[in-house]
Amino acid sequence: MQRFFRYSFVTLAAAAVLNGCTDDPLTVVPVTPTSGVRFINALPDSSGAFGLDFRFTDIVENSTAFRVPFRMSPSVTGGVTGSTQIQYRAAAAGTRRFAIFLDDSIAAITSTKLKDSTVTLVDGRNYTFVLWGAARAGQMKVTVIDESTIPDPGTSKVALRVINTTSTPIEVRTFPTGGTVPAAATWANVGALTASTFVTADTGSITYNVRLAGGTANLFNDMTALLGVAALSTAGAAGKLDIEAVPGTRVAGSAVSLIVFPASTVGARTPQTAAFLVPAGAFIWDRRPPRSF
């Protein structure tokens, strides 16, 4: 899971007098219960000029997902597509009020709320908020996924999942990169607007094949999952690691998801380039490997 480092701030004060000093009073500020929150914009038919804003409205904090476009700014690095804006941010635990706004330079638009609701966040847990469905058809919804249930895949294993943000059931196969697409699906029927269960696989480069449920044609080209980077040492000395691992399928203990995004609705304010007018996928990591130092 995402790690949030918490600090207790100590305030020291001393008053000097002619003949000496008083004892230093000590004030300890308690640690704030904290959760991790991330937001996925999978809404294909509604947007401000700059996308959407997700924010908690009861407390001012750095948990805002600001100017988030449809599909979360997918970026290709080393042949792997990831949505660069999907990241956990620290949010105070408890019952929280949140809203999702259109992001625009026009005040009448940017003040428009797509959703305004409350959620209960538990200290130490991570949550994924997904905005998906067809807003124009009155089917838009927010789903909150409690990521505390992500399994520990164990030694030499990784956990894999798919999140289907389209309006159609899909089937997905995973296999070692360079191998043959298997006949049997890893997930035979991932319903519209749902997330699959996690499965475990051996570490290594892993490819996803996505089709409509019961179909034979690929929804898009096969995609290689996030690879990750093992923990390492800045000094290059074995056994003296000081840099955490980057999650991915080559790093044991990681969990990775493929998000299957729908096509943008033609004529909407969501992106209208050719790449967005067909379904596509992007990867995110869900669980960090255990720290080895």
C-alpha cells in the first residue's frame, strides 16, 4: 500500500531570566489519523475545459485531484502505458464530505458539481474513487473501492486485477510477455463498471489481452503491465538498500491493475482525438512491495 510518513512536531520554548533558565516546556502534537485517496476520471461524456476537480470540502488539505482529464493523462514509457495522474494523496480519516466539479475558466461552469456526497475513511486504509457511467443518460455514479483488501501475493508473486470502466462486459487474459495468448480467460466476465478480483502470478513481464465478453476480437492491442524496479542502493552495495522499490510485475509483493477505459462520447468536451474515440487501457499500481530495509 501507499506509505504516508507521519511526523510529530515538537515545540520547545525557553524563557531566560537573570539567574538562570526555567525548564523547557514540551508540547507534543498528536498524529492525525490518515487515509490514502486517489481519483479516477472515467467519465466519457462530460468535462470542463480542463477536465474535473475532485476535492474534500470539509477540510482544507492537499488531497485535491486538480484538472483531471478523462483517462488521467495516459503516458507511454518503455512501451508501458500508465495514467500519470492517478496517485494516492493523504486525507484525514473520518466522515468526510467531497465534491466533484467541472474544471473551467468560466465561473458558471467551474462551480458546477457533478457529485456532492460523504464517505467514511478509516485510518491507515487506501481508497480509490471512480467516476464512471454515462452522465447524459443519467447513469453517472461514483464508486469507492476500499483497497485494504488487496492480498499479499507472497514470495516471488504479484497480484493482478482489471477495472472495467466501460459499459460492456469484457474478458481478459494475462500471460508472460512474448508468450501465446491462452485459451482460458483469467477473468471470463468482468461486468460493466466493476473491478475484478485479484489473482496472483509469477513475477516477470506480464501482458494483458482484452476482448468483449464471449468475443474473439481484441478490444485494443495487447498491453504490457507496469514492470517496476527493485529496491536498490545509492552506493551500489549489496545488502545496503536505501531506495524503495517501484511497484510492478517484476517486483514481488506488488499489485497492479489495468484500467479499461471507454471511448470518448463524440461531440463531448472530453478529448476528441482519434486515440480517444476508441477504447483504451492504462496501468496503475495498487500495492507496494514490502520494504526490505
